[in-house]
Amino acid sequence: MHDFIFKNNRLLCENVSVEEIARKVGTPVFVYSRKALLDHYRKLEQTFAEIEPLICFSMKSNSNLSLCRLLVQEGAGLDIVSGGELYRAKKIKAPAQKIVYASVGKTPEEIEAGIKAGILFFNVESLPELEMINDVAGRLRKKQRVAVRINPDVEAHTHHYITTAKKQNKFGIDLKTTENIFLNLRRRFKNLDICCIHVHIGSQIERVAPFIQAVKKAVKLIERLNAHGANITHLNIGGGLGIIYKKEQPQTAQEYARAVIPLVKNRGLKLILEPGRFIVGNAGILATKVVYVKDTAVKRFIIVDAAMNDLMRPALYGAYHEIVPAIKRKKMTFRTADVVGPICESGDFLAKDRRLPAFLKQNDVIAVMSAGAYGFSMSSNYNSRRRAAEVLVSGSRFRIIRKRESYSDLVKNEVIGNE
Ligand code: LLP
């Protein structure tokens, strides 16, 4: 997290003090670095430059309009998974021909919206879905490009909730059925141009090997199918690149590119990537304020004003996020504590048994690091908590890119009847 560093004991995002943002905007607040976001995107772009892939930022990791727009302006496409994300993509005028749409449950309405928008690919996850897209395209008198998302039965060695390419997972189509689609069923789908293989094996993957295994399987399949008359022109290898949360040593973009490029180069395939976490994970933090320090006979609880509704990853996956004070002291002693939110569940924690500065007290601001991906985008209103504000820092300036929700926002769609 090179753009979040301590200077004179103050945590800075680029050149702005996180403490200052927290005091001015209030807490909890997500703080993003524009530079980090763009640097991560450019790093991928540069390492893959020789084959010029289409890099579709995975919007589910962070769908904030300002952040997505920055990436789109930089040349990124978008990987979307719902009508809502399509709506967001249209709002920022993302070029439709750079949008790919995955999800096992696209509804007819969502499919229609995607076709009308002119998106590049639907990444199809089942035969009934293929039929549905064919029907909707026919009704609209359009020909739609689709990718078949394969399930290569590869172990990604990551948390089982975010492993997606094992036979038992709901995602993708097995290789046999895929062959049948390309070699026999293709002609039945008159309104479809089935010309891409998509494979996404999971998220927060730290080793290159599983990627290689999956890409090799996909390339072999493409060669076989093309030799038998299919016309596969694109290969989408999904996202999944792991980042450093604690002391992981994930593959670098260079290592990843060095392994992937030789597999696809000179095969006449256009490569598509769908990174989310790699781009935005370490471009954002969650700043929160200490409400109380509660010492019990067995434990210290640092109770903060952010909770599992703001950052669900620790509660859901037992995920580790580093926690640091926004202002350090020269000499610090440490104490073990749980960092917890105010929500009425014991699963509501941001850190467990963590060594934290003993000085932390009411009103101190702390930062939960690496919270840019799957932070705000997975947040909820549980316990009728307003969703947090989001701030974008650029150099020495910052601006609010999403206002904190108001109490009236919480109830705006509810209707009180007379029953
Ligand atoms: N493409 C597809 C088809 C995906 O399903 C995903 C993520 C991505 C791309 C982007 O993956 P990334 O590059 O960000 O790893 N909520 C979990 C992660 C869920 C990932 C879902 N799919 C977490 O907080 O760790």
C-alpha cells in the first residue's frame, strides 16, 4: 500500500492525513487513493502490453461511479454481473463494446438490457441461459456475442467461499457440454455468435500454478474446437489475482503475465482479463473512530463506529485486515484486543486478538487497511446503519465521491399502511 504511508507519525493517503479526512467527513469513511488505483491498472496494462488484452475491471469489487469512471477513462472495460452494474456502467458512459457480463442467474430483463446496450459478451453459465439469450436476441432481431464460461475443475487454493472452478461449484459449464455446444448445438442458436471461452477459477489466488492449469485447459480446448470448425476468437481468463493483506507473497503482475502470455501469444486469440481486487484492494482503506475501550476480565474490546455491515470480510471469511492508528506515537506499547463494531452479533468484528497500540482511546481514528475491494460494495444497512461515506484523494486534495447515507435514505422505499 505504497500510497498509504506514515509521515511524521501521521497516516497519509497520498499527501492527505487520514485523521483530517475522518474529522472533516466523519466516520466510518472509505478513503481511496487515485494514484494507487491508476498505478495498479497501468501495471497490469504494461505487463501485458505485448498482447494488448482488454482489461475489464470487475465492478463487483468496487462499483463506485467515480472510481469506475477513472478506470474507464484510462481505457478499461468493465466486468459486470447484474442489471444494476449495467446501469452504473451506462451512467459513466462506459463503452458497451468493452463490457462483459457474467452471473449464473441473468434474468430475461437483464439480458434484454445488455443486448440493447450492445455489450461485448455475455459469459454464459448454463444451457438454459444460452437458450434464453438466443430467444431474447431473436425477439430483438439482434445477433449477440457470447462466451461459454467453462468449469475446468481446477483447485484455486483459496477460501472455499471464493473458489469457483471445482465441479461442485455452481459456476460454468463442464468441458464435455462445452464441446457439445460448439460442435453440435451451435447452429441451433441462430441469434448467437459463440466465439469466446471464459474461465475464472476464484479470487485472492496467490500462486500462478492454478491459473496456468486453467489457461492451459482452456487453450487446449479452443484448439481442439477450432480444429473441428468452431470459430473461437477470444479467451477471457477472469480475475483472481491475490494481493497482500498480511504477509502473503502473491505472484506479481509480471510473474502472472510472464506465465500467461506465452500460452496465448501467436494463437490469434484476443485476451480478456477481469481483475477487481488487484486494482482496487490496496487502493482503499476504511477509517473508523474508537467509540469505547472496554476491558473485561478476559479481553480488551476496542469498540469502533464501523461494523460488519461496512466491511463484511472478517465476519464472512475470517479475513485479515491490518489495523493501524491514524496517528502513531514515537514510543508505543502494544496490547492484545478485539476490534469490534456496535452490531448485535458476536461475528461483528474487524480484528480478533490483535496486537494494537495500548494508547488507543475514545475518539482516536484507526484505519482498516486493504479495504478497497469488496468493502463498500458488500456493505449493507443491517441494524439500520447508514452506509459509509467514500472519499477520493488525489495528491493534496480530497473530495467526497459518495455521501454518507441519511436516516431518510434508510426508509425512503418503505410504505406504512393501515393494517
Ligand atoms: N470475474 C468473475 C467472473 C468473478 O466472479 C470475479 C469475482 C472477478 C472476475 C474478480 O475477481 P478478483 O480479481 O477481484 O479476485 N467477496 C470476496 C470475493 C468474491 C469474488 C467474486 N468474484 C472477497 O471479499 O474476498
